[in-house]
Amino acid sequence: MKKSLGARTMPMPAPVWVVGTYDREGRPNVMTAAWAGICCSRPPCVAVSLQKVRYTYDAIVARQAFTINVPSQAHVKAADYFGLASGRREDKLARAGLTAVASELVDAPYVAEFPVVMECRLRHTVELGSHTQFIGEVVDVKIDEELLAPDGHPDVARLGLFVYVEGYWAVGERLAEAFSIGKEMQG
């Protein structure tokens, strides 16, 4: 039997993404946002939901761009710190010993040491209530070359990804081939 927990957000696996922006003075800043995900295939778009009080909020509005940086498990401490500290008061990248790289395609920085980055141009802003959802069109995805499989796709087993579910959890083993295993149930 299922038990009702009421209307609330649930601890479902959420990607741990680090949003990169420049503030109004051009200083690089990052923040961790687990309320994010893919929202469209064509054009490729991702969404991140932020509260207006966040320093990153004004930066996205001003610059009309952001990056999504995907940390590996080796950077879980930095990713957590990026969600605790404010760029208003400190240089989070310097404190973490990480490097901001200027995107050549959008007006936002990315984290050099993180294995995957999506460079996004702001496409839509949606007011939802306590949060505003920023929808960014992905203009490029960059990945560390050594993490590519021979077929040119990311080798997920080597990326060292982790997710947020009321704590950080490592992404585990591959269970099945997508768009294939379910065919066994087709009539």
C-alpha cells in the first residue's frame, strides 16, 4: 500500500549541475542547482529553476546566457560548496581551486576541471511561483576527449557522474540498452 505524503517536491534523482555566469562586473560565478534538466530536443534546451534572491539569477538576466557544468565525483565537495556560498561575498572558484574559462559562444564562463559543459543562450524565462525557470538553448556541448567512447559518445562509466537525492549518490552500473530492452515486451 502506498502512503500519501501530500503535495511537495519528492527526493527524486536530480542532476547535480553547476550553473556558470558572469556578474554585472564581469566576474565569473558558479552555483549548484539540482532543480534542472533537459526540456527540449529540437532545439536542444535545458532548464534550471532559481529563486530571485540568488546572485546567479540577476547574472543570467543581465547576460542572457549561462553554462551548465557537470562535475565528476572527484568534485563533489566543490559542487556542494558552490550551493552553500554566495558569489556576492566571495570568489567561489578561487576558494575551490578551480578555473573559469570564457566561453567563445555565449557570455558565460565554464569550469575547466569539470568533464562536461553545456553552453546556453537564454531562450525563455518562466515565472513559476517561488522559482523562475530559465530555459537555455544549448549552442555547444564540450567534453574531455579522454571520456569519449570509441563511437564518439560520452563513456558514462568513466564520467563519474553523481545525482542529488537528499544527499549525493554515485551513478551506478548500466542496467540495459535503452530503446532495446523494452522491445522484449512488444507484441
